[in-house]
Amino acid sequence: MELALLYSGGKDSSLAALLLDQFYDVTLVTATFEITADWKHAESAATALGFPFETVQLDQTVADAAAAQMHNDGFPRNGIQQIHNHALETVAGLEVSAIADGTRRDDRVPTVSRAQAQSLEDRHGVDYIAPLSGFGRHAVDRLVAATFDVEAGPSEEINKADYEGEIRALLREEYGPPAVVDVFPAHEQTYVHGRLD
């Protein structure tokens, strides 16, 4: 069965890929607005892990709306959720049996409600799977530490292909560099360079 996993090159989506690989033919898919070439970081991580990789094009109007939402809110949560919902809808439109993401039990954003998951499945004829939904952060961290060569650091310094890099670029362009600092609190991100020997 073919499965498309939303992939950023970070630890959560990489761990999700390994868990799902036992049961599905997994393709790692990075959703991009093509504002930046950050998707290339995910492609490198996917290659290092030995998974097929592709990108899907997201609608620029969603990026614009999400950036405006974040700028108005002064925080990223609602805008990131809008983008994740759109990315799931886009990936669900691919010719696959199942879609998945790396959301964890204790994530604040993005999240996928039971109703949203069922709606995706019903409307697109796919299974939605969140293989890390029963794992807390500490459990994920322990599994990742035993499995991957991971780089961690401040979000603005780590190469990755999640939605944040593109939205940072859009905020900078539309509202000026201070908007990025105003919207995104300091936080850590990860990037997977490959598996441990």
C-alpha cells in the first residue's frame, strides 16, 4: 500500500517514516509554497534515510493568509495550523492509500482532531495515520537519540523544510524583519542527517 508522509527532515517525521515503513510503501512528501528552496533539505534527509521523496505545491494564497494571521495574532499557532490543514488536504489528493504526518500526542500545533481525520478519510478515500500520536516528547526523544544522527539548535539556524522557514521569509518580505521576531518565539528545531550505525 502506498503512503505519503508529510516530511520536514526533522526528527518527528523521520521517526514516523521508520515506524510506517514496516507496513507501507512510504514516500516522503514535502509541501512547499516555493517561497524558498528549503524543500531541498528534506530531500537530502530523505535520501540519507533511503526513502523516495517528492514535493507538492501549496496554494500561495494560503501562505499569504497564514502570514497575515500570524502577524495579526503576534504568534504562529493559528497560521501554522491553517498551513498544515491545507498540506494534508493537498497530500490526500495524491494517488495513495494512506497519508500521515509526524504529529505527537503533546504537540500544541499542528494538531489533527478526530473529526478532521475522519473528514479527510471520507472525502479523499484515504487512511490518515499519525503514528506518533501516542508518544510524548520524551519518548520520541529517546527513540530518536538511539536511531538518528540529529542536529538540533535554534530554529532560525537549522536547515529544515517545515512551513516555518517559508513563512519567516514571507513575513520578512511583507511586514519587515521585526515581524519575524515578533511572531516566532525562540525555539529549537531538529534536522536528521541519517541513521546511526
